[in-house]
Amino acid sequence: MASINERETVDEIIASNGKGGCVKIVQYNNMFNGGLTYGLVFKQDGKGGYNRYEESAACLNPQVLWEKK
């Protein structure tokens, strides 16, 4: 798992259908400044990582942006 703020990186991952082993991207507002953040989930994170970006104090308004098919 990883959280990033760069939309360009997210677009590259989506365009490559999962560059680096990414299987899901969740867009959410972070708890620090409400800014848009992207949670990356990787195959090696297993099922526990797959649901990591759910509504919480640190992860506001999560929405699945992309999933590998």
C-alpha cells in the first residue's frame, strides 16, 4: 500500500493497467488538510490491504477510482 498526492503518477498507473503491481486506486480526502490523496493497493498486500482505504478519520470520502480487471 502507498498513499500519494500526484495525479500524474495515478494516470500512468491507470494507463499501464497496473504499473508496478497496483491492483486498485482509491481517491480520498486526507485528514491533515482535506486534500485529495490517492491510496494505491498492490497485489502483494493481500486481501487485508484491499479494503484498507475505507471511511475513517484519516480517510474521508473514499471512492474507488480504478481497479485492475
